Amino acid sequence: MNILITGASRGIGRAIAVALAAPGRTLLINYLQNEAAAEETARLVRAQGGEALVLQGNVRSEDDNKRLAKAFDEVDVLVHNAAVGALKPYDKLRTSHWDLTLESSLRPFWMLTKLCRLREGGNVIGVSSLGSRSYIPGYAAMGAAKAGMEALTRQLAVELAPRKVRVNTVCGGLIATDTLQYFAEGKQMIETTEKLTPLGRVGEPEDIAGAVKLLLMPEARWITGQVLVVDGGFSLL
């Protein structure tokens, strides 16, 4: 089984790679800048019995996406996790910030899905967040990108159905990753989330990885075009 994960060097991407690693599986670990972190992800994958390829690539670049897509003759699982963007109020965003955010998250979801030769019966999975549907300070551009991914999930699910390729997206609540340091109100967000989440904590990268793994199980074969919310119940209140 060939698995391509974008943005897999750290955080959620690394957790997904480790969760999917197993004998008989080859994972392509894509990274943008931190080669050492990507190599550590590869080491963890190999420790689980899987094979790992490490490939640098900027998912904003069509040429880099073509290189990623050609790494495998066929792709069984494509996970769109990479996301880079500006976390600023709408009136502080420059055009370059907006373009960076959508070109790093939304556009590759479409482009890589088109470029990869997806095996019949394969899976495409996006990674979104609650900012796609709820207000988060400074999340104007990223929220728009994530909402676009969720809309594209439904479109792709129908268009790829004749090839038995399923398309779903995991929408996470607040996840404890390095990204939180870039939010001006990061500490307050954690405290508020812990208070308002029925299950009483913020999420861990492994929570998202577990949901991705769940969607790849044979028992999920009738699930496509869906956005699976993984937030400990936060969005229920």
C-alpha cells in the first residue's frame, strides 16, 4: 500500500504517518523545510514496520506537486495535511497573506488529487478544523481555506466515485501542536476549550490520526463525501 501524506514532518502529519505505518505499507513523508523532523517521522514509521520515503516539496508549487505525485506509480491513500498561512484579522491581511494561505491548503487538495494516479478503491482524506465553520480570532484566511476543503470533499467524492475512490475530511477541534504559539490568544484558547469541551481537554495529534485511520478501515467502505468532526464535543455547545 502506498500512502502520501503532505506536511508529515511534525504535529498532526507525523501522528498520521505513525498511525498508518505497518508492514507492507510505504509512506511518503512530505516536508517543506525541516528535513531533520521529516527524517525523525521516517524513523518512527520504520520502527512500526513500514517503509518510508522522505521528499521535500512545497505544495504551493505545481512542479513540486508533480514530483510528489510521481513518487508512486499508484497511490492508495492521499492525505492532505499541509497548511501554512497568516493568522491575522481580515483587515490586517495582505493579498500575499491570503494567497499563501489558500495556495498552501485548499489548492493542493484539488491539485494533488488530480495529479496522483489513485488506485481504484483508494482514499483521499483532508484535514480541516472548526475554523471552517466557527469564529476563531485571526482565522479569516485559514478558515476560508478549510471551508473550501470541506466543500471540495463533497465535489470530489462524487466525481471520483466511479473509480471507487472515497473522499472524506477530518475536521479537528483545538489540537495541541506548535501552531498554537502563533495565536496571540493561544493560552486563553486552550483554557476556554478545556472548560467548554464535554470530554474536558484539548485534542492531541493522535486524535486526528485515529480518525484518519478509522476512515481507512474496511468497515468505513460506505462512507464518502463526509466531514468527520473530532473535537471532544466542543461544537455541540
